[in-house]
Amino acid sequence: MSGNGRIPNWADVTLVPLVSVLLAFILSGILIWAIGESPWAAVKLMVEGAFGSSYGWGYTLYYATNFMFTGLAVAVAFQARLFNIGGEGQALLGGLGVALVCLYIPWPHWSLALLAACAGAAGFGALWALIPGYLQARRGSHIVITTIMFNFIAASLLGYVLVNVLRPQGSQDPSSPRFPAEVALPKLHEMLALVGIPFSRVPPVNISLLIAVGMCFAVWFLLWRTRLGYQIRAFGESEPAAEYAGISPARITIYVMLISGALAGLMAVNSVMGEQQRLVLNAVEGAGFIGIAVALMGRNHPFGVFLAAILFGFLYQGGAELALWTSIPRELIVVIQALVILFTGALDNMVRIPIARLFALRGAR
Amino acid sequence: MTSLKTFLGAGSALAFTATLAHADPALMFDLGGKFDKSFNEAAYNGAERWKAETGGGYREIEMQAAAQRVQFARRLAEAGSNPVVVMGFQNAPTLEEVAPDYPDTSFVLIDAVVDLPNVRSVIFAEHEGSYLVGMLAAMANETGTVSFVGGMEIPLITAFACGFAQGAKAVNADINVIVNYTGDTPAAWNDPVRGGEIARAQISQGSDVVFAAAGGTGLGVLQAAADAGVYSIGVDSNQNYLHPGSVLTSMLKLVDQAVYDAFTDGPGLETGVVLMDLAAGGVGYALDEHNADLISAEMQEAVEAARAAIIAGELSVHDYRTDSVCPAF
């Protein structure tokens, strides 16, 4: 992915994805035009719906928070060239951790509950990633296969726990009871009100956003400022070289999967504790998989993940507004999202090589 | 939450007066989407029927994520849609949160109960309809084994299975009822290939009548039964026409009627719990030209007798949802 020395670093992380996204939007515009709607009006609706009001911003940032956690989870693992596709399952288990913490311990204040819920979410998520990590490190079972399979096991486990354990007797809905009001997380509007900025009260964006941003910094610090991060990256570049340098592949694999699973699990703090206030069936809603696209687009760099998460938050919220106010079918909105993933992820070199040539030309002059 | 309510009370009064003028109804589909050949599609058909008959317009919305439940329900109410019909039991918490903020909007919840003054809750007695098709299955059965393919092991679907098993055992106490579920992810409702696999496995265990209550997955079940030359039973809508001669009957759950009624009643509709059971004609079994040759006069007579007995209260079908126990398993 990296290693193309001819492009300056800033262009690699900003210009290439930006041009890719632009191409995806142009193609989407043609599609919208082809089904008889105005592409300009659609773009305007999406941008206004996602960024035009504090209401739109709130939802965009709420979705972005989810994608930051799952995107970071994939990015960290990918630095060690481990492809963790199990973010979905790890986040589901994280949700279980949050629910157990919130339901069975009486908390006097949300701040204590938040700390414990973070620990529960990260712990359960990490545990769920540990098993595939161990199987890869010690038994050579490929991580892609095992993490995918663990998504299904997690869904089955959650289904069982919700239907048979957490569901209140007589309730039809396979979901946990509502968490007590004491553990409701402060929403962004309450936090902004402290500094006098008015913000819509409706969207579920909450304090987890700050945790997600903090995690972006933490992951950057871990990868580029600590010994373990160096070992992770060295292992990712070349396993034999890392082993020759005295780095244990098994140890790194297990550490990386623990960190990755913990990050994916933390997503549940935002969705389960911050929004739903109860554990429901399929609480993750595919955010674990979107995380793969977010990491791809963010070039596995925490700052890139941050930007890509906001872009996907925009696609989700803008897409929702599009579905709400036009007759553009939901399927086309999925197509637009898929085009963005296709251009930024799979067709990367289509943009990268011409840009590299441009820079080479400029350099030669 | 209280601050939220006051804000919205003020906000909706100020910002949305312009759009409050027209009161078109709205329909909010559950995850799974409009064209699932089952629950949501039945609602869509009901809305379309209303549109064709009255010439009115309605707003509809499909979801992509759970966070959109509350978001969309609010937006529809704010846009002046009235009544707002919301599909699926997973939306009960949605309405508990949203409905109190819009007291002038009527909400209709399909498949669950929310006790609020402006919410009509429509629930179906799926166990009663399933009992009747279970009887038909046992009467058509020759091998001593019938089977059930559910979407997901949740109380709603287990209630189908339980009613089916009770009906089958009422006809033949020794009958073997195989019960399988498709999966635990949302894909379980839309996986015809897996449905076909499960049906073939059940047929190889001796089942010659397969009942599918699994949304789009059921299409694969019906196909597998038709290919193997055994009977199948459709669900929700009348699916008899899909494979005439193979689909024994369909367990009808008239979701379309519930939506049609809500749209017809319009703003200010009567709220409270509406129980769509056998007596109300909300559930039943399908009999048409496609399966007329499969249902003999005696079979029909026996089922009609049971139907009358259930309506009269002489025969009670146990509802799995009341105590999570099924006497027939």
C-alpha cells in the first residue's frame, strides 16, 4: 500500500483519497441522473442533511464515532499485516460487556459507569479477538477465516443470551431491559452547553466521540512512539526480519489482536450505552465491516481513519436524508457507498499512479 | 429525556408548522427492507392498495441502521405525516421514546404493544393460524414426520413453530415435528439458499410437509419442497401460487389489512390494542384455485371445526410468548 516514494506523504494521505472520492461522486451523479433525478439537488440534500445543521452534524458524528472505533481496530491489526474481519463480532461482544456492567452493577454516577463500561467493552472485545489471535499464533489457523467465523459465533451467542438470559420474561423483543437512567451518557449538546455553544438535543452523539478521538491519538502514539508499536510495524513489514531482530511473532500477533478487539469492542460504548440504552439483537449493524473500508480509505493511519470515519458518517446521514426526502431508492444509496469503497480501496492505483507521474514530472523540471 | 421533550415541543411547533398543513400517512419499514416477500412487503401492498383505491399519497422510508429508528420516526412526525405506521416489534422502544413528543400524531405499531394514548398496537395471533396449518400438515402427511423452518430463534417465530406443532399433534399425537432455524444474523430472513438446504435436510429425515416462517428465506424452502415432490406451507401472504400442487396452503397474517385499515382511519384513529386473531380474520389459512385439489373436503371440515372452536373459546391454542414454554415440543 505504502512505499511509493515518489508521492509526498501529505499527498498520499489527502490528495489520493480526495481524488478517488471525487471520482466516485461523479460516477454516482451520473447514476442519479440516469434514474431521472437531479444529481445537484441530491448532493445538496446530502451535504445539507449531514453538515447543514447541528442536527445533521450530530448524527454524522454519531455514526463517525462508531466507524472510528472499528476503523482503528482494522488499522492496528493491518499494521501487523493481520486482516481482522471480526470487528463485527468483537463489537457485539463488547456490547454484551457494556450491558452486563450497566445492568448488574448499581452505579452512582455515569462517569464511573463509563469507565467500567469501557473496560467491559474493551475486555469482552479483546477476549473475542484473543481466540482467533491465539489460533493464528500457535496453530497457524488463518486469521481471516477464523475472525469471519467468530462473527457468526458471536451473533449466535448474543441471540442465545438475549432470548434466554437478558430478555425480561413476557417481552417479545429479544433485547435486554433498559439501562438505569444513572448510566445515561452525557450527550454532545450538554457538553457544548457548558461552553455556551448551542447544539441540537436530538442526535445521539455523546461523550464517546471524545473517547474515539482520544483513541485515534492513542493508536498513533502506540504505533509510532512506543517499542511495541515499532515491533508491530516491523513484524508487519517482514516477519522473518522481525524474528531475526528478536521479535516473537506469536507474542505480537496476540498483542495486536487484543488491541484490535478492544478497539472494536469499545464501539459498543457509543451505540449500546450512548444510543440504544439497552442491548438489542444485531446492535452493531454492520459497522464492523464498514470499519474495513474506513481503514482501507484511511491508509491504516489513525488520522486517515478519523477523516474516513467522518466521510462514512456523512454518507450514512446524508444517505438517510436522501432516502427520506427523495424517491431515490435505498439500494442506490448503498451503491454510492460501495462506489466510494471501490474507488478508495480497490481502484487505488488508478488514481495513485497518475498522481505519482505528475509529481515525478514536477520533480524533473 | 425531559429536557428533550420540552425542546421538541417548542421546536416542532415553531419550525414545522409549514409542513403540518397536509397530513399524508407514512409507513416506516423495519430492517429487512420493503421487498422482503413477506412482512414488510405485505405492509407495502396494503399501503399500495389504499393508494390505488383512494388516490391519496403516502411517505415511506426504509432503514439502514438501528439508530435511524428514532431518527426517522421523529422526522416523519415532524414532517406532518399522520398517521405514522411503524413496522416490527423492534420498534416498540422507538415509539415509547418518540410518540409522547408528538401527541397530535397518531402512531400505529405492527407486531408489538406500546401503551400510549396516541399509539394503536396491532398484534397477531400467529399461534392460532399456525395451529390450523399444522392440522392440515398432519392430515396431508404420510410419513409420520412434518417440519418447520424458522428465520431466527426469537419468541415471535417460536410461537409459529409451537402453534404448528400443537395443530399437528392434535390430529396425530405420534407425529414427529422437526424444528430448525436459519441463523442468528439479519441475513437469516433473506437466505433462500440456506432455507433450501435446511428443507432438503428435513425432507431426507422423512418430512413430507415443510412449513416456512422465515421471510425471504421461505422462498428457498418452498422451492426445495417442490423439487423434492413434497408439500410446503407458505407464510404471511398467500404463497399458494408460487408452486401450485406443492404449496399445501399458506398461513395468512394480514399485515396488509392492518396497514390499509390504519391509512383508511386516518389522523386521530382509534388507539389501543388491536388483536388480529382468528375471530377478527387477522390470521388464517389460504384456500384458492392453486391448492383446491390438495385440501380434501374432510380436511377442510376438520380445520373449519377447529377454527370455530377456537373462535368460540372451546379450544385454546397455547401461545409460546406468554411463558416461553411449548406443550407440543
